Amino acid sequence: MPPTSSPTKRALAVLLLASLAACGQGSTEPNGQAPAELTALPRPLSASEQQLVNAGNDFAFSLFHQLGDATPGANVFVSPLSASLALGMTMNGAAGSTFDAMRTTLGFGAITNDAINSGYHDLAALLESLDASTQLGIANSIWYRQGFAVNSSFLNATRSAFDAEVQGLDFANVPATLATVNGWVNTQTHGRIPSILASVEPSDVMYLINAIYFKGSWRLRFDSTQTQNAPFHAGNGASQTVRLMHKQDTLMYVETPAFQAVDLAYGNGAFRMTIVLPTAGTSIDAFAASINRTDWNAWMQSFRSRKIILELPRFTLAYERLLNDDLTAMGMGIAFDPQRRTFRASRRFRPTGCTSAW
């Protein structure tokens, strides 16, 4: 993409969406049986794909730690995959020190941009194909102001590597632009996020949007008749009465001196929710800040089948945060510097996430 014509113009506005929906209503199979369990990937990962996976997981924990440090005591609900995909697309419009800072923050080391793009493309396709009984949709789009000169190589790269929908719009026609962009968001998130834009500023020239939609059914369902009102004890010591789902079953479980954890599978088991309960007396914030990819991978190998009693509250989460300061703290500050005329990355990076009740 070309340099901005003014230090105050937004060269690129990146909007990140993550819509997650989950339910415990049982199997999606017509006969009521859980689908055949997936025990291995349908194909091995290439060396570069594995490198991208490791980098993505490191970025996930770094982003999670940063958000926890910035908002202690608050709920954090964000999709690191969605953040990585949005920034990966944006990297195709960056160059020089801006590109280097973005690649380093995302943990890609010296991987070439072509390898990064092909890795994103192939891994996203693999994810979407893993479980026919679970809905997973990854969608990308770019909407730019008609008349704004955009390098064709940037648009071509995002179309081919990220399957992005690309369209020029008359930003001066604000109602039509809002209807088009918000309509796309509403469709891709199945109504979970009906809109992302409230206005179109005169300085806006581009919106780069990523949306991830997930909806799965528990592989081992909860019996709704066992859901009861019971006390729930929060990390700050407060207690309140909530609806607790109840299950006594053989589940994947691990226990260490620091925590207990249970792994709940969706569909054929390709996607799972891991629930971690720190040991009594351990601060949730401190525990979350200590998690890293190495420890997490070791924990994932430690789960064993065990008969347990699980009580899980039904809950809904919604989250929205401007990530400029967080990504700056993680090393990407050059991409948000409005004084740089070679500025080619994002000025506004906002995740929005929501869930249905679990």
C-alpha cells in the first residue's frame, strides 16, 4: 500500500471480530450418538506450518498476559487466532521496520511473507475441515474508499492467501457503507455480532475485518434436568447463586499441586474446551500470568480418563477492547505511530467477542 498523504489520515483501520457460540444440547448426529472420534489430523503438518502453530500459541499467551496485566481482575475474552489472522493480512500492506516489528511480535522469526501467507491459508482450511458436526467459519474482508489508491499486490495477496472479500465502497454514502459492512459481519457471525461500525469517519480509507464463528455441541452432553441453582464462589471471595450444570462421568482430567483441569470435547473431539481451576489460595490473575506454551503442551499430554463430578456454571461473555496500546506494549508500536509517513499497518485494532449461554 502507498504511504499516507497526511500524518493524521487513517491508512488502515483493522477491525477484529470473534463470535463464539457453544451449547450443551448433545450430539448433532441424527441417531443421537456422538460422531466418530478424531484421533489424528487428516494430514501431517509441514515444518513451516508447525512453526506457525508454535508462533501462534506463543502470541496467544503473550496477548493473554498483556490483556491480563492491563486489566487486572477483569474477564478477558479474545480470540488469539482471529487477532493473528487479522494482523497477518495486514502484514501484506507493511514494509521495512513496520513489517519487521509485526513479524517479530507475531513470533514468526525469519519466516518469509510467502511462507506465512501459505501457512495461514492451509491451516485455516485444515481447521474448517476437521469436524463436520461443528460449525467453524473463518472469514476475512477488506472494504476501501473508492478512489483511494491501493496496491494491487496487497489486495491480490489477501484474496489468495486469506480468501478475503475485497470491495471498494462510496464511503461518502455513510448509510450504504454501514449497511454493507455491518451486513457482512452479521452474516458471517450468524447474527451474533449484528454490527461493528457505528460511523464512517472522513479520514477512514479502509476497513480490514476478520470474523471467526464457532458453534459446537458437547461430545458428552449435560443432562438439563440436572442443572440446579447453587452457590458459585468467585476468585475475590464473593459468592452468588447461579445455574450450575452437573455431570458425573468419565472425563479427561489432570490434577497438579497448582490446579485441577478438565477437558471437554465438542463433536468428534477436534475442538475442546479446557477448564482450569487454580488451587485454593492461588490468585487467578497470577496463575494466568504464569501460563506459557511449553507448560500448556505438557499439561495437554497429562490428561487421563477419570471418573469425576463436574459442576459448571452457565454463563455469557462479551468483550470489547481497543488493542493499540496492548500491541504497542508487545513490540508493534511502530505500526500505530501517526507521525510516520511510511505508516502502512493499522491505526485502530478492535476485537469484539460474544458467546451464547453455556
